[in-house]
Amino acid sequence: MHHKKSEVQIGKESSGVSSDFIFNQPTHQTQTATTYKRPLLTQSLSKSPTLYQLATSSAAASSSSSSSSKSDNNNRIQLLLNRIQLVANRIQFQLPSIRGLRFHVTIVILSFFVFYLIIVFFPDSFLLLLEFVSAVSAAGALLFSLQLALPRLPSSIRRFRPRPLLPVFWAVGRKKQKQQGSSYGGSTGFREQVFSNGDVYQGEIRKGKCWGSGVYYYSMSGRYEGDWVDGKYEGFGVETWARGSRYKGQFKMGLRHGFGVYRFYTGDVYAGEWSSGQSHGCGVHTCDDGSKYVGEFKWGVKHGLGHYHFRNGDTYAGEYFADKMHGFGVYRFANDHLYEGTWHEGRRQGLGMYTFRNGETQSGHWQNGVLDVPSTQNAMYPVSPVGVNHSRILNAVQEARRAAEKAYDVAKVDERVNRAVAAANRAANAARLAALKAVQKQMHPNVNTESIRVPIV
């Protein structure tokens, strides 16, 4: 009869023992044996003074003998190194003479070889060659005798002795620094620069660039008066063009950046934030015809929330996109008519409601400024088979009103613009003073320019 495995044993290897068998593991009693500890050598030496003295004396003797042997070996090695260094110095000192002697021996051997060839191929020239050799020998003997006798000659004769060539030592020295000052023609100070294209700069110069306060005259086009950093507009200044346009405010890296006012030659005025040379942020654009926009700009165009007052009395408050009314907004006509709803590229398009002066309304879907699909509760179209749910119209009207409220709550920048304009005027006055000093320094280099004053404009 087979026994069924228990749940615990299912899936496990069988040990070959029946489940009824109880395995009793024998219990072993652990015994703790005390290990034998050997006495330490230091303890025994410390207890026995005689052995301790003997051990210390033997250790000292062994250490002294080892140290003496090590010192002898070090002395021998040092002596050997000194001798090797001395031999190397002698070889290095005599190396030029050895090289010169080898060169002379080579010349003599080649000369004898050439003489042999001449004698073999030209037998008649032997006497001539012999005379040449005798003359060279006599000249060499004379030079050798003069070399030996020259140190014993008087100083007046030794003066003509050729002196040996001394070695040349190259060293990096410190160049003389130019005196930095405000003199004309230097790299720092007040000066006037004329460029090849006809432009002229008058003012402060640093490191050879326009840096500080100065006036830059563009050839036949305009001028800039204000702060400079590293050859570019940086800070506050006034920019004026030939047609009459003028900007007062902040600059950065040569572009209008920050807060400022730009008056166009056409009569338009923009006062607000600038970024990289374009109106960007919150500002006010006033046209010469009397219309005015207050709101957000993006890269030179109306974009975001704002409200516009037209010259005929109409007003719009809401969203703008790419310089056009786009999104949700409220348009109030001068005759008290009102439209509230969605816009698309400057036209009524989408869901909205038009309210007349007498209180009547038209609501629904608008297309290109015309009501296309009326709402279901429109009184003027009671039997229209197609209609838009009026609740959707009301939702669009609520969104338009909220957008109009936000448009009127756009951040005001008048105070910051006024501060920027005041700082630009001060910078322009300082630039005119610097230009006057530069011209005065050019005309009279020795005149002190600190006493020059310029009237505030």
C-alpha cells in the first residue's frame, strides 16, 4: 500500500525514510577546554634584569655593527660615484679638443691622398706641389710661433689678438610697460577715433576699445551717446537717427534691452520693455492718429493680453496673437454695440454673442465676421433647423469677459520706464562731457581736461 506524500513533501526529493519514522538527533555536550598560554618573552625579560641587560647589550652591539657596516658601504659607493663623475667631467672637458684633433687628422690624411693623386696623374707638377707644401708649412710654423710668443708681447701688440668667442646666454626679461594715462594716442584715456567708413568716436578708451562714456557718430545716419563696454552699447544711453527717430533707455551687448522709450519719426511712441533690440514684454504703443495699445508684446508685435483704443472710439480687450485679435475678447463699439466671444486673425469667428444698443442679441457660431449658425434660443431665428446650444455660447462669453479683465490688469511699467529714461539722460550728458574732453585733449594735449563742464540738456 502506497502512502500519499504530505503537502510539505510534494515537489521535494524523498529521503527514503517513512514519514512515520521519527528521527531523534542525539544531543552532544560541548566541553570547553582551557588553552595553555605561553609566557611572553618581554614579560620574562622584564622580570629578569640580568637577561634583560644581556639582551639589550647584544642588540646594541648588533645594531652598532650593522650600522658601521652600512656606513662603510655607503662611503665606498659615494667614493665610486665621485670618481665616475670626475672622469666624466674630464672627458666632457677634453671632448672639444679631441673632436678638433680628429678633424685635423682627417684633413691631413685627405690632403696626402689628394697630393698622391696629383703626383700620379700630373708628374710635371711635382715641383710646384712641393713649393706649395713648403709655403704652407712655413706659414703654419710662423702662426705656431706667434701663438707661443703672443702672451709675452707688450699690451699694445696683444690688443690685436683675436678674442675667443664667449657663449651667448638668452634670458627672458620684462618689457617696459607703457604709461597708462589719459593722453591722446594711448590705449587708455580720452581720445577721438576716426574709422575707415567715416564713423567717428569721441570719449573714453580702454584696451584700445570704446569703453566708458562716449559719443559715436554714424556717417550720415545718426549718433549714440551713453555707456560703452568692450566696444558695444552697454548700460544707459540715447540713440538718435537722421530721420528723427530717438531711443532713450537701456542697452545690452549693443542692442536695446531693458526699459526704454522709442519715438519713431512717423510720430509713434513705444514705452516699455525691450529684448535683443525688439519690443518684448509689457509696454504701451501710442500711434500718431491717437490710437493706443497697452499690453504684452513678443518680438516686436502685439502678442498676449492687452487692450486697444482705436481712433474712432472703439475698444478691444482680450487676447492677441501675432499682432492680431485672436482668442477670447470683448469688442465695444463707439455706438454702444458689443461683441463678446472668440476671434480668429482679427475677425469674429467661433462662438460669440453680439448685443445691440437696444438690447437685442445675436448669438451662435460666427464665420468671417458674419453669424453662420444661430443658437437654439436666438429670437431672430426661431425656426432654424440647425442651431448651437446656447449654454456653449454663454461659456464663450464668460471666457471673453475674463480675458478682458486680465487684459486691463496687465503690469504697468510707466514708473520703471521713467527711471530708465532719467538714467539714459544722465548717461548721455556724461558721454557729451567725455567727447568734449577727447576733442580738447586732441587739440591741446597738455591741457588739463578735468575742469571742463558741459551743460545738462
